[in-house]
Amino acid sequence: MTSTVHKIAAAAPTLPPLTRETPDLEAAVTALIDRVFGPGRFAKSSERLREGNTLLADCSFVALRDGAPVGCCRMWPVTIGGESVAFLGPLAVDPDERSAGLGQALVERAVEAARAAGWRAVLLVGDGPYFGRVGFSNAHTGKIVMPGPVDQRRVLLLPLTERGDEGLQGLVAIAPRA
Ligand SMILES: CC(C)(COP(=O)(O)OP(=O)(O)OC[C@H]1O[C@@H](n2cnc3c(N)ncnc32)[C@H](O)[C@@H]1OP(=O)(O)O)[C@@H](O)C(=O)NCCC(=O)NCCS
């Protein structure tokens, strides 16, 4: 009996530890994102909300395998029609580490941190079937305007406070610096 339990435990994939993204990891995390998305990522409307913005370091996480980033989930401060929300992305997992739950673990950790930091909601542009698993939906995003072309069905929101996803409308912009 004991040996069976040990065998199952040994076969289960072990997720690499998650840590907050610190400045010393920035270059390696950016290299991971470049590998996963390729140069096309700079054309995305989401990128307009990241370039020139300041990373929410307390809500951005990296998975480290032997000290090297194999997954990341970044967050940024933005406004929707003047209302502050956190903007999630990129989410990237190294191809060798996929389908083990790492992507979902990164999103959950980042969302948890955003909730703890007091954000009312998290916004992202992504696939509904994937992010729906952690509660994101496009039910209240019809009037949210990204700063560039986007498939509106992929604009997803997760409220972190009661009714945190309601009444959000207008242009999404980089949050003014405090
Ligand atoms: C999307 C991504 C982060 C998922 O990472 P991951 O660690 O494999 O995620 P999880 O282990 O939590 O979930 C894996 C499951 O989600 C599914 N999945 C992956 N991408 C999906 C998508 N776009 N839509 C629906 N399901 C998806 C996989 O098929 C897998 O299912 P399986 O376990 O039945 O094989 C990773 O595939 C990746 O980096 N992709 C390229 C970048 C990207 O598309 N990022 C998200 C854009 S915002």
C-alpha cells in the first residue's frame, strides 16, 4: 500500500516554486515572453498598456526551475474610463512545463495578490475557455474599449470586490503615476 502511494506521488508533476518578479529577474522573464510569443507580441493592443507602464511588482509572479524562469504572469495598473483596475498579462509558460497546472497557478497567485492589494477587478485580453476556469468572463466588458483593435469577446474581467466588474466603461489607458 505504502509503495503504491509513493509511486503515485513520484509520478505526479511537481510545479516549480512561484516567486514575485523582482528587477533582477526582468531580463530573463522578458526573454521567456519573447520565446513564447515571438516578435508578433509587440503588435498587440495589450502591449499599448504595457510599454511605458510600471509593472505591479507585488502582483506579478515568476515560476523558477533551477533558478530560471519557466513561467510568468505580469500585472499592470490601468484605468477604464478613469476607474483603476489591474491589467493581467502576458501569461507565459515554457512549452516543456505546460499542462501541469502552472499557468492556472500563476494566474491564481497573481489574482490573489491583486485582491490583497485592494484592486476592484482584473482585466485581460485572452481566451474565455482558459481564463473562465479562474472566474474571468466577458459578461460586463461590452463597453470597455481597448486602445487598438481587439476581438471584444476576448476582453475579460474578474471582479475582486462586490460588483467590482459593474459599470466599467470607456477607454482603457495606462494609469497615471501616483
Ligand atoms: C496558455 C498557457 C499559459 C497555459 O499554460 P499551462 O501551464 O499549460 O496551463 P494549465 O496547465 O493551467 O492548463 C493547461 C490546459 O489548458 C488548456 N489550454 C491552454 N491554452 C488554452 C486556450 N487558449 N484556451 C483553452 N484552453 C487552453 C490546455 O489544452 C491544457 O489542457 P489539458 O490539461 O487538458 O491538456 C500556455 O499554453 C502558454 O504559455 N501559451 C502561449 C502563450 C499564451 O497563449 N498565453 C495566454 C495568452 S493571454
